[in-house]
Amino acid sequence: MRPESEIRDRIAELEARYDDYDPPSSEFEDTAEVATLRAIEELEWVLEEYDATSGFTTS
């Protein structure tokens, strides 16, 4: 399992990359964006953990 600091860094990286392409226009949109990016990060983590334990591949 990745340490919390690494996960937070990844979320910050995703936020910055996303904001470069589509900056939020309201506080609600910014909050929704953060929630979406956290969900993406969790999904990436789950897929990596599943891959490591059972040989699952996404290709």
C-alpha cells in the first residue's frame, strides 16, 4: 500500500494537470473535481493492488 503522502502528491499532480486544461469556474466545480480526482487515484491504487496479487492486467 502506498503511503498517504504519495497518494496526496499524486492527487495534487492530477489536480494541477487537470486545472491546466480546464480551470474550475466555481467553488462547487473545484470541489467536484477534487472528489473525481480522488476517485481516480483510488481506482488506480485498487487496480495496482489487484494486479500485484493476482496477475490482473489492464491490457
